Amino acid sequence: STPKALQGTPITYLEKEVVVSPWSARIWSMHYYDWATRPLYKVPMTPGFAQGVTKVHRDLKTVFHNKDTVTTKPFLVITSRGDDVLVSQETLSRAVWIGPARTEIELNDNGHDIFLSGDTNDIDTAIDMVAVWMKNKGFD
């Protein structure tokens, strides 16, 4: 809801109060964005998005249980214990469903978007890890 200091002056859109998202505000305070590219307010997850994610997870799990793979090509799974949206251990365990040629990297302090963390050193570490993986796989 609207903070006490701003009560009486809410911002509304389509008859609904617009509330600044703490997560978005943190990201906005650390990085510049074009206003048209990233919302500053809470955006609800749509049922269609949730259904789509659930279906993809079910399909991947089915492929895995049928002893098949989505790909045998190399791919990188990079996650963080500091993720504020996903649980890194779940991300890593579900990568098994995709294929055997994976490289798993678990960072410690990066946020959900590992390249938009609060500390420049964490961002640099994520970029360096991806660059090393790409070079090692001949993608340079």
C-alpha cells in the first residue's frame, strides 16, 4: 500500500493503485534503465506465464524420466545462492533434466539477474565466469 508520507496522493492506473516494488526500486537505484523497459511498480505474474513455466518443467521432467535428453550440446547453468526469486539448488537440480553436457556454476552473492547485482565485484565475477566457460567451449 501507499507509504504514510504519500497517503492521500496515490498514483492510480486503470483504477488500481500503483505501488512501487521494493525489488524494482533496488534495481532502479543501482542501474539506469529506459523507463519503457523495466517497470518500477509491482507487476503480477499472469496465470498464463505460470502455466507455461509449469508445462515446460513437466515436459523437461518427462524427457528426463524417459532417459532422453533435450540436448547433448554444452550449456551453462549459472545461478546464485543470493537469488531473491529462485532457489539455486532447485535450478541446479533441474538442469539435469536438460542434458549431460552441462556446466554448473553457483555464485554466492548475486541476485536473481546475476548481471545486475548490487556489488560490481559480483557482476564482474559472473561475467568472468561466463567468458571463461565460452572460451573453454570454443565460443570466443
